[in-house]
Amino acid sequence: MVRRLLVSAGFVLSAVAWVVAVPSAAHADSYSAPLQTAIADLPVATEVRTGYSRDEFQHWVDADGDGCNTRNEVLIAEADDPVTVGSGCALSGGRWFSYYDRVSWTQTSDVDIDHMVPLAEAWDSGARTWTDAVRRDFANDLGDYRTLGGVTDDVNQAKGDQDVAQWLRRTTGVATSASSSP
């Protein structure tokens, strides 16, 4: 359990680092430092919630034009049992494991796709200054399997816009910092 929490915390830290400071490609290609130095080099600023609305992040788009939106792309990728993709990207079959509560589901309606860095957290950390296109791309990021994940719908709704590490600390009482022992 602690190892899974540490892995989740690591994913959150990597995603938050991306949100807080999205370096230009040239800088990212040339930057190299130990993890502690890289974290210390991240700019720190006060979070600002002013103006946040989930609607500022267009999500569940069909970015690759294959007929399946981001939500369904994640469901297809994360299915533990084969999924049949029908007309209009209607999904049938499949089984999905929710690592938040360790439950498996066979109905897509029981699974929410969670942003590991909540959209509100992204907004607070600077997404309010991004273009609509960048916010859309962030909300639909399929480039890293850790950014979006299928989880039990009511558990995700209870988590709301809290980041995973914050929510886990509140619900489990377990610290998720790197100082936790396995």
C-alpha cells in the first residue's frame, strides 16, 4: 500500500512539475540535474483560484480523429479485459481496475477518467495564463499514461479537485512523501 502511495505521489510530483514550469523544448532538452536540484529549481508562486471554471478546459476531444474521444481512448488503453469498439466508438466488454479503491468495473459508466493533476490545481498553478489550445491539450493529454486514469466514479467525485496526494492523506491518514518507509 505504501509503495503504491509513493508511486502515486511520484506521478503527482512529476505532473505538478510539468504544470508549474513548462520549459521550452530547447531548455528541456538541455536541462540535466539531480532530482532534488531540479525540484529546488522550480519556480514557486502563490496559487490563484480566481476565475477557475472546469469549462476553461475543453476535454474529451477526439484529437487524433479516429472517432474515439479522450475518455474512451483511456478506457481502451486501461482495459484489463478486451474491449470491443463499435460504431461511434461505443465500447462493450472490458474490465477496469480502479487503483483508488482497488475495485474492478465492467460498465464504463462506473468509471471516471481522473486528471492526476486536477484541472483546478493546474489553473491555480498557472494554467489561467495558458491559451485555450494549451488548456485543451493538457486536459486531453494521452502522451503520458500517468496523466489520466480510470477510477471508480463516486470515489473520484468525492476526491473532487484535490490532488491525489492531498486526498490520499485525508482519506487514509497515510503520508505520501518520499520520507515514508515501505
